[in-house]
Amino acid sequence: MQLDTSERQYSLSFLTVADVSPVEAIKIASHCGYANVGLRLLPAAPNEAEYPILSDAQLLQETKAALNDTGVEVADVEIVRITPDFEAKKYLQFLEIAQQLKAKHILVAGNDNETDRLIHNYALFCELSQKYGLTCDLEFMPWTAVKNLVQAQHIVEQSGQSNAAILIDSLHFDRSDSTLEQVKALPAHRMNYVQLCDGLADYDPSDEGLIKIARNNRLVPGQGEINLVELIAALPKKITLAAEVPNLELAKLPALERAQINLQAIKNLVALASKDDVAG
């Protein structure tokens, strides 16, 4: 299947097909028609295994070859957490590999409750990442130190860095006190891509409950009760839409099938959002 050639681009996020290798994820993305993929280079949690792409030279070369062969590009690489003891220079190898993969964005999480220090360290990391041609996309999550869109925007703007950006994940957007009006008011240059999934209106609001859903029980876009059509309509028209849908039941299906289901679901929502724009 050919890559999507329309103005809208789609990305296959790591968590949707976390069980396959980077090479296989790229091939799946190409087959389905995604223009981009997201790759995880660093563990998201202390109990998570290391990802070999940082240390396995052969895997890195095979991944680069797959990107060249398919024309798929790396939208984002995961995940850098800004913690109280954060040191930007510890991520030099990560940045070098990301640059070799020609990645565009880094998914960043804020895990420091001292806001001034968080802003300082985030700004330093942005400054370092700029040298590698990468943006630092700060994702707000209700259980982290950056809980909503307002906080994320404050940190991004206070950093004073041109490559600082905000990452909206539809699940976290829905679970936080963020609003569509806030999304519409965001400067377009502060957003590079958005992660989409769906969820139910009834959920466990504890940190543990939110994390469990986010990592294992997201729904295919359009199969839940999040107002994704209005969210898409509120976004810049050409922003990349990424399918991030980890789901234990869905994981029983082949990765290719999962990728296809989610891409078609998002395209259906984009069509509905476009109709709403015309009707409005």
C-alpha cells in the first residue's frame, strides 16, 4: 500500500504495536499507509527492559535501512522524563541515535513538582536537542507534575526555546481539566503531533486507575466516549495524528491488523470533523 499522500499525515505510535521490532513496525506502517512511526528508545518505567536500538548497532542499521526502503519517517522517539535530578548531557547517545534515525520530535514527560527547576531543566534539554534538529514535545498527564494543558503551555512558553512544544494525548486531555477552547487558543507552532485513542466516560480517577487505562486499556478512536471529532476539529489542519492505542484485548490481533484498524478509525473521525467544519 502506498503512503498517504494527502495533506494530513498519520503516525503509528510505539504503544499500538509495542510487541514488534522497530523494523517490523516500520514495515507495518508502510503497508497500512502511515507516513510516520514512533519508536521507543528509552524505558518508560524502572521495571521496563532496555530497548536494544541504543546499543545494538546491527538493529540500528536495519532500522535505518527499513526507513530508507519504505519512505516512512520517524515522527517521535520516547521517552525522556524531566526528574529532579535530571542531567541533559546524560542523553547524548539518545540524541545521537535519534538524529541518525532522522527523528523529528522527542516525547518528554514532566516528573518534577518544583516548577522552576522543571522549566530550567526542560529549557536546557530543548537547547541541547536543538543541536540535533529535534523538538521537545511536553506531554501533560494527570498523574505527573504536568497535569493539564495550561501547565504544559506555561512550561513551554517559560522555557524560551523555539523547539519547545506541547503534546496533546486525547486520553490525558479528556481526563484532565483541559478544554477545547484552550486547544483552539494554542499557537500552531507549539504543536507538532497529537496522539489519539478513545476511552469510556466512567473510569477510575485515581493515579493507579488512570495509569492502568493509559498503558493497557485504551480504545480504538471512535469506539469510546471521548469527543474526538471536536478535538480534531480544534487542531491545526495539517497536524500529524498518531494512533496510540495499547489495549490488552486488541493485542491478541496481529500487529498489522491493529495498525489498520486504528488508522481507518482515525481517518473516519477526520472525515467527520471536516464535515462539521463545512456545516459550521
